[in-house]
Amino acid sequence: MESIKKFAKWLLDIGEGNVGGDNDGDAIIEIPEDLLINDVSDPIQKRAILSHKNEVVHDINDHLLALFPGEEKEYLSSDSICQTEQTLDPFQESLYSTENLNALKISGLHNHRLVLKFGVPVMLLRNIDQKNDLCNGTRLQITFLGKRVIEAEVISGENIGSRVFIPRINMIPSDKKNPFSISTQTISLSVCFAMTINKSQGQSLSRVGLYLKDPVFTHSQLYVALSRVKTRDGVKILIFDDEGKPTNQTANIVYKEIFGNL
């Protein structure tokens, strides 16, 4: 109980910007030695790996998927331009060919090629059945890989242990960066050995490995990551400095004016 109280007090001090002296903004703090992973080869505890950037999370997931035993199964999305009243001229049709559409990276969706294996943890990217807690951010574990449907077991939320089926669905993503609407038929899952800190909000985990290739960049991001677990033993942190060497210091960003009206 004493250990839990000390860990909770330390988390609150991080969230309120009181670690390393009183500060309002970006402050460098020291992480206790027992929470650090001092070598890249040290094993990160199971359950979830957190990082603050999508590209870092994708790299971790791709690497761990390659190491995961079992046969790969590939799922490809079917992408096309939505039918509208405005027709495309031949030049536009060549510019927005199927190959080019497949190469687009759309926010909230996995890339054109999704590779899965039996037993791999995945995350839902869309609300499918909110009544049964199949929502954006729900984590599952693959139990069967079919041609048109995937069976998985829920491993987060209120329905842990439930078996569900995830089909291909048609979607029109609302990505304002594209000058046209794209229709895609895809399985709305992504590999989830690792996830972003923001995506982990609201989830309680038993063990977390926090990977900071570079410092956090938004208010209370460090606090959110560390507070996913209830005990000090549940978190391990790997931090790199500007030269790519492990360190025990990192940024803690807290803007105290946010607390002014609470």
C-alpha cells in the first residue's frame, strides 16, 4: 500500500508539473532508476508498448509482427474515388489511379496492405457495435483468420473474453487533406503490440513499456502514459537523448493555466 501511495503521489506531481521544481511549460525531469530500461536489448514487459508518435508505433508493430511466430495472412483494401456528379477527365483519372489511391495514407485507417497472424493483438479503428463495446480503440486478439472475416477475442473494455467477428466494411473517410472523397472496403483493424499515448487514454493496463525515442510534445502526455498502470512495478521506460543514447532524463510538459478554472 505504501508503494502504491508513493507511485500515485509521484504521478500527480508529474501531472501538476511539480517534479524537478515548480514549472509552467517544458521542464526536464529525472526518471527513477528502477523504472528505466538501460539497454535496447532488455525485454519490454508484455501487455502494451506506448510511444507518442504514429511513425514510431508503426515501426515497433512491424518489427514485433515479423518476430511473432506463425504464418502471415495478407488483407488488401479496395480503394476507389466516390461517384459524384463531377466526372474526371482522362488526366485526373490517370493521376488518381488505383495504384495511387492504394498508396495514400489516410488518417484513422491502416495502409492498403494489412498483415496479420494468429494470436496477434489488434485494435479496432472504427465503431462497429457500440452496444457491445466494439468501438474505436477496443483491443482484441486474433483467434481465426478467414478470407472475408476475422474472429477475435476482446481483451479490453467491459466484454473481455467475448468472441467477435470483424468483417470487411465500406467506408468513406473524412480526410480533408485529400481533394476528393475516397471509398474504401477494408477490415478496420491495426496491429497493436504498441499504440500511441493518446490512443491509450481511458485504458487500464497491467504492464506498460514506455518508449521515448525523443521527448513528448503535448500537455500531460507523460502523465497519461505513466498513469495507465496502478503500480510502480507495472511500468518500464526507455528514453534516448539527442545522440541516441539511453538516459534517465526527459521532458515533462505542463501548462498550469489549464488548471486555472478547474
